[in-house]
Amino acid sequence: SGLIGFFVTLIVKQVLMAIILPKKPIKPESQNPKKLFLYSQPKCGKTTALAQLEGCLIIDLESGSDYVEALKVKATNLQELSEVFQAIKDEGCPYKYIALDTVTKLEEMVLPLAKQLYMMTPMGKSFTGDNVLTLPNGAGYLYLREAFFKVLNQLYTLAPHIILVGHLKDKSIEKNGQELTAKDIDLTGKIRSLSAADVDAIAYMYRKDKDVRVSFQSSDEVICGARPEHLKGQDLVLSTLTDGTVKTFWNRIFIN
């Protein structure tokens, strides 16, 4: 055992010696967002715009892609979604972009997995309910989060760029003694905040005249933001309708 300990110590020392600390600033490794979150009111034009992003597979959880020509595949439950993931792996992950439409639906879809995860615990072995969210004191939300990110983390391995699509919900906030309506992502509690923190850019998508715009401008009323320099504080036209034809400008987000 002493000899084994000696070799383990030697290997650890070699690994530590292999670490080279930087002596000057390192340039950014990426300009484009690897994880992009777009949220809006339903039927704002998200799916139509995504259909025109070259090399983008839309995983449609809400049958929202029925009226567009696109690289698309449907999944109506978690089993079908798992089969889609496996098929993508089997094909060698051929897509540059994958859009999950929508994460709002995904949260509902992972409830059976959340139940399974709870029943794998000592206190959940005898659970006979259908929905862990009925557990007292909100205990079930822990397992919902675990199930949600278990699926999301699998998705993140399937393409260089993942686009999460979500619905918007309005919430009331108080500012300077006045009650205002803020725009928020339609996800539950910590799932919302953790999802927003995990992505590289998050944008509120909205219509203005014939344009669909994406705003990365964060405020008290709108949750937005971006790590890539070219998106920080921007409000961009993503698509426009001209003579009945939709033209998109994804190169303003994915610049190379």
C-alpha cells in the first residue's frame, strides 16, 4: 500500500506541474453564443425565424412547426424526446444548431422523470401520487429541477450551438411606489433563474411593425443580457416581412 501511495503522490505532482498559468490576458475562445435563450409571446415568429437558420434542427415539443418548412422533428413526450436525442447521436451530431421549442413545454414533459427521481430516494420509495409538485412544502420542485436540467444537459452535448425557446409571462413588480408589468420567462422559480444564468445570451423577442426584433437590453421590466461583446445592450432586427416574404438576419447573432 505504501508503494501505491507513492505512485499516486507522484502522479498528482506531475499533473500539478503540467498546469501552466497565464502570464498575459487570453483572447476570447468564442464570439457566438453557444447557448442562446429566446422568449416571447406565443406566435411572435420564433419558429418561422428558426426555420431559416441554416443547419438548425428544430425539436418541436408543441407542434408549432406544422406551418413552416424546416429541419424539424416532433416529440410529444419524454420517451420520444429521448429517442430524438439518441438518433442525433447515432448520426454523429450533424447539426450546427439545435433549437428546443419550447422549454416551457419541457418543464411539463419532465414531470414523470421527476417522479422517478423522487421514488429513487429512501423517502420517496412509497410515493403513490402522479405529480411530485403535490409534495408538502414545495419539496417536489427540487426533483423537477433535477429532471429538467438532466434533460437539458444531454441536449447541450448534441450541437455546437443550442437555442432554447420559451414563452413569456407577465408579472407585477413595484418600482418607485408604482406597480409595473414586467416581462419574464414562463418557467418555474429556480428553473427560470438557473436557465437564464446558464446561457451565454438571453433575448426578449417582439414584433414592431413588419419586423421581429430581439432585445438583449436588460432592465427592471425585462430579463435579458449577453456575454458576447457584439450582443451586449443590443436591440436587433432578426427578421422582416417584405412583399409577403420573411427575411432573417441570423448573422447579426451568429457572426462567424
